[in-house]
Amino acid sequence: MTVEFYKKLALLSILGLVAPPLYADSKTTEPEKTKSVDIEAITKKWKCKYCPDLSEEQWEGYFELNTGYVTNDSYKFGEYNGLPEKGAYLSGDADALYRDDKGNYWNFRGENLGLDSSYLGIEGGRQGQYKLTLEVDQITRYNLDTSRTPYSGNSTQSLPPGWVSGATTADFTTLANDLQNINFSTKRRQFVLSGEYNSSPHWTYGLQFKRQTKKGDLPTGFTFGFTGAAILPKPIDYTTDEIELSTKYHYSGFTGKITLLHSSFENNNNAFVWDNAYDSPVGADQGQDGTAPDNTKQQILFTGNYLGINNLQITGLFSIAQMSQNEAFLPYTVNGTLAPPTLPTTSLDGKVLVINTNLAAHWQYSPKQKWNFIYEHHEQENSTARNTYTYVTADNTLTSTPRANFPYGFRRQKLKVNTDYKFNKQVKLSGGGQLALMDRNYQSVERTEETSFWAKLKHRLDNDLQYSVKTEYSDRKIDNYNVISELTPADNPLMRKYNMADRNGQKLVFNLSYSATSNLFLNFSGDYAQYDYDASNVGLTESNEFSVGFDTQYMVNEDLSFSVFVQNTEIESKQAGSQAFSTADWFATNDDNIVTVGIGANYQVIDDKFKIGIDYVYAESSAAIDVSDGTSFPDLKTRRDTFILSGDYNIDEQFTVKARYQYEVYREDNWYIDDVVPNTLDNVLTLGETAPDYRIGVFWLTLHYRFQ
């Protein structure tokens, strides 16, 4: 908001405060013979020219009924849009609003109702008094639809009767006959019920209940002993409940809010069991794995905002939360032939205290300059007890090296200062700096310190041409790098983890906008970033990113317009590795390239009656991995071509018929799964999925009804 806005707001506030006493004073000093004026009688006759007539109950909005058809099956195409299979679909959209002259209102909004990815929201109440909200939304992610496995079941995955095991997957002689198709997907549903009540102009109370569920299957790898593994469908069945109670206070320039939150996570599967497909010693015919444990969280949150004098605004946030989980441990193993020692405790009894603090001051120092001061603090204090565990490797072998858990904790602090200065209407200069401190425990680096500075110039040469350029420099230093002695096997002492390594970086961002004519707009943008890890002998040593973009809009006349955009991004990273657990003896370079092109046109065939649109989007990405020794990996490639033709025909002021046709082609080259059948790898039983490759057409016919 501008300074002028605050000046006007302050003026209105002052007038609101002084008007009653001024009116009272004028009334007391009024001569007795002066005729009184009935203000209410006069103002009752006034009419708002642009306000809706609320003397009667009013509804306004629209409903849409959509009928569609998809020409082919593809989980990749329907990954998030709810259209994974060939066939007909029916859905609805709505946006309706009700108001009356007493301040009562209802809002109703629905998106993609009837599809697997949809949203429904209802809000109602009386303005200034209370509000009730109900929201239901769901989204399904369709992951894989070309997988095959011999396993069946849910939390227990069983092999079929008569299964023939072997030392390698090549020895699974019944595999071909036992394979069955399996599809992977997850569905998340969320239900929210909330309410607010204003007891006075200053106090507002809120209550909210939220439930989120997630169900489905995820492909997950599991091992058998030391040499065998399989990719299996691991069931997902989560429920998260949250209840939130809040109190908000507002007076003059101050707003404060206190929120209490209780959250609980429940996993309806506490263990995952699977049959061993490989030859195994007695007792190792099954494996067992734990799942995400049930846990709870309690939090108290304080937020505040104060608009003070001299154009100073102060905002703040403080929260403290206790997270805990006390799920009972599974036994070390389900292998009855092994005799591991007793677990040191029956559960982790994990406890983590989370503290967040954010403070900010925004100061409009003058009409030309403003300052921002920001402090952020995030801390996780892990008070979970340490215990030593003599674990069993893959339900097969007792370990000879006991291990202790690491109760990881950290503290992150950031101090930011930035300013804007307007020299005139054409030139604006911005700049700032940041100091970031990161403290960790049970890590190779206890503290990292990063400083960064940036400057930005925005220059409007005239009404048609403007540009901006921004440069940034950052430097991160570590206090010391220590190898964690408890880790087995130990890390290479020369290796540096990329997020805990010395690093310096430079970044440049440029943008140019030009209105060549009243009908033609051009925009060009580019940015370049480079980060060097000079002190890393082994690990990530360098990363670079370059991106350039162009877009334009051209309006031929009031009826016909065109648009074009092009975006190209190149990302390169270099790393050094060591096979000999010493200095670097091999090197690799990753090159990623992403190109996106879009072309569109809109034409008003008949004014306010019939319009059509056409769009084409081309997107291609490639990833090359080159290694210094040996054969490089094949390139990873994807390409998507999308063509959309649409048309709207207004039958009258209330009814519109819409038609939309989309044709999409997708191709993917992925060496990781291409030509890999379930038993291609000797020691890994895979799902044998294939890379997505589809040609799909989608036709939608929509009846749009407006009402008021």
C-alpha cells in the first residue's frame, strides 16, 4: 500500500473520531430559532447508482455441466486431472453468491465435481457477526499403469502357490505365468469445517476441524538378505486430524491473534510383511518393515500486526510446538532362527520442540524511500533419548556393530535488510543484504554462515520501454568439517555434502518490456546463476543455470489477437567421486535442458456471440550424464505436444455452449526402465513398467448457465 493510502486512512480515522464531538458542539451552540434537520429522512432517499438492489433476496453466479470423452488410457496423461482411462466423463462447475439487505450471505463454489480431482466449498454467515465454512477437496495421483508383479495382498505381500524360488531372478521359472497387472495410485481427501464469531468489533473467535486421508499404493524397494531385492506395492493408509482454536483482537492500528492447534497422525498399517522370492536359509522366508509411526503435535501460535506512527508497520509471529511419537517398536526380526538381544526400549519415545519466530518492520522513511528489516528464527530441539541397537540386517544376519540413533536438531536464523529508493517516476533502485546462520548437531558441520547481497535497477525509459537488472552475490562458509566417527561405513574425509560445504555464487537477472505499438507488446527475460564449491575435493564442485525467455502479444484488431512465448533453461552440475576412498578418481557432468514454446490465437467471430481460440504448446526436456571413466549413461528425453481448440457460443444472456478439443502426444526415453522386464536384473525383481508413450484426444461439451 502507498503512503497516500495510509494518509487517507489516517484522515478518515481522525474525521471519524472528531466528527461526533464537533457535531455535538455545533448542536449545543445552535440558535434556538434554527430549524432542526432530519438527517435520516434525507439520507433514506439516497440511492447508490452502482450498488446491487438488496431489498429482496438475490442469487447470482453460474453453473456448468460438462460432458467429455477420452480416447485412450494413460495414467501419465491423467496423473492429476482425473482422466486416466478411456471413456466418457461427466463433471460440474459452479460459483454462486447470495446476499440480502440484512448482511446474510452464502458462497458456493465447485470445481471438477464428479472427477477424482475436485473441490467443493460452501461459506455462509452474516457480515460482521459470524461465518461458517465447509470445504471438501480431493486429488488423485495416478502413478503407474504398466507394472506387473507376482505378489498379491495389502500389508502382507504373498507369493502365489507353487512359486519356484532361485538364487537369481533368472531361476524364477514360474515368474512369467505368475505375473499380474498392478496399477499404482494415491488419493488424498481433505475435509475442513470451520467457523468464526465476532462478539464485538474488537474480538473474533474461530474454531476449525480438518481431516486429511491418503490411501493407495507406492512402489517401494525391499531386500532379502544381502543379495536379493524386489520392488513391491506398499500400501498407504494415513489419517491426519487437526483441530484449531483461535482468538483475534483488533483495535485501532493493532491486530493480534492467538491460535491453539492439536494435530494427530494415524497410520492404519503398522507393519509391512513380504515373502522372500529367493532361495533363503531356514527362517528367512519372510521379511518385515516398519511404517511411518503414529504421532501428535501441539502448538500455540501468536501473530500480530501494528501500524504505528511515522509510516511504521511492525509484524510478528511466534510459535512453539511439541511433536511426539511413542509407537511400539517391531521386533528386530521375524526370523525365528535368529536370537538378537532384547530391544533397549519398547519405543522411541521421540520428542521434538519446534520454535518459530518472525519479526519484521516496514518503514516508509519518505515518499521516495522505504526500508524493510526482517528477522527469522526456526529451531528444532530434539530431546529424544539415545539408545544402542543390535539390529538384524534384512531379517537374515545379526550385526556385529551396534548402532545408536541420532536425535538430529538444528537452529536456523536469518537477518534481512533491504531498501527501495525512487529517484523519480522513471528510476527505482533497490538493494539489500542477508546473514543466514545454520547450527546443527550430530552432523559433519556444526555451523554454516552465509552472507548475500543484491541490487536491482528498474528504469522506465518512456511510456513504452522499460527494463530491470538485478545482480546478487552470496558466500557460505563452514566452521569445520568433521567425519562422524559413529557412522559405519565411514564417510570419505575428503567428501563434502553440498548443503554443508563452502560455496560462493553469483546471479544476474534481466528483463526488458517494450510496447512497440498500442497493439503489440514484447517482453524479454534472462537469468544466469553460478555456484562454485571450491573447497570440495569430493562431491558437488560446480553448478550453473542459464534461462532465457521471450513472449509477445499482438492484437490485430478488437476481434483477433495472437500470443507467443518461448522459454529455454539449461542446468549444468559437476561432481567428483572416489572409488578408492581417497582423492577424486572419477568425474561426472549432468546437463539438463528444458525448452517450452507456446502459440495461441483468439478470434471473436460474432461480437458478444461467438468466439474461438486455438493454442499449441511444445515442451521438451533432456538430461545427459557424462562420466570420465567408462561409458556414459544414455540421455533421458521427454517431449509433450498439446493442441487445444475451443469455442464459446452465447445463446442468450443466460446460456452459453462451450466446446473444447485437446489432442496431446507424449514420448519418453528412460534408460532406467526401458527394456527392463521383471527379471532383467539378476538380483532385483522389478515391476517391469514401461515409459509413458501416448496419443490422446479429449473432447468436452459444456452448458454454461448464468443467473442473477
